[in-house]
Amino acid sequence: MMPTLYGEVTETVWNKAQQIKLIIFDVDGVFSDGRIYLSNSGEELKAFHTRDGFGVRSLLNAGFHLAVITGRKSQLLENRMSALGVEHIYQGIDDKLVPFYELLSKFELKPEQVAYIGDDMVDLPVMKHVGLSVSVADAHPYVKQQVNMITTMNGGHGAVRELADLILESQGLFESAQGMSV
């Protein structure tokens, strides 16, 4: 077992994290707690954690490629990810493998150089192809049985930051990669 800031991970997870160059995120249930608030006028609201924003900025500052692949479409998401500096945003996606393969080609990466974090069944097709598959602590029970790692933090409550810290720690970049709370 390897010690991390959030507890121990297996040596296998640590070794997989050392290979990562691209991190792909689901959104609902990962960056948010999965709840969608709708106003009487139909406006959609979600809460995002600033710690996750710090983790995203730290990864970007360390030179990692980041992408979001989600089944929903939302201007709110576009605004949040743009504010964080995430350039590769895929919304309204039914088959998440299509953008996954586009990203592999674009960055000339192998699947083992990719981490994916999700929370539900729709994430499994990509999770089965990446080097490091991660679910949030409150993911669907079946998804948690299929992944390499389960975060200690719930979706929308720092799970993204936990994964970011693990990758940065495993690659010796944790103290030099500085993000900011956004």
C-alpha cells in the first residue's frame, strides 16, 4: 500500500497514476453532487466545489491535458469549465467512447496514459479502456466494483481534487503545481 494525503492506495493504483497524461471527467455526480436545481423559470443551477477548481488548475499548471465528457448540455457547465481553463468540453454525448478516442488521437496517447473519473453506468465503457479508472465515493455500487480506485470524497465535495492530488503526488509534482481556488 502507498500512503497519500487521503489514505492509502494500492501500489497498482499508484503505478497507474504515475503514467497519467490526460484526465477525463464526468460532470454530474463528479464535479457536482449530482443534484440539479431548477427554478420556476427553468433556469438550471448546480454547485461546484472550489477545492475541485484548485485541483483542476493545479493539473493544468503542471501540464496535464484535461477534458470533460457529459451526457447533459448546459451553458452553466461551459462557463464553469472555461473559467477553470478546461478547453476540451464534450456535452450532450451519448457514446463517451467517441470523444475518448478523439482525445487519444489528438494528444497521441495510449489508453494507459488516461485517467477517467465518473459515478454511474454511462461512464463504464470509457472506464474499461483507460489506465486508471476512478469512481467517487458515492458512485453507483456496481460502478464502484468495476474501477481501480474509489475516492474517499463524494462527488461535488472534493473528489476531483482528491484525484488531482493523487496524480500530482505520484508524479512528484504536488508541491510545485500550484492552482488557485476558482
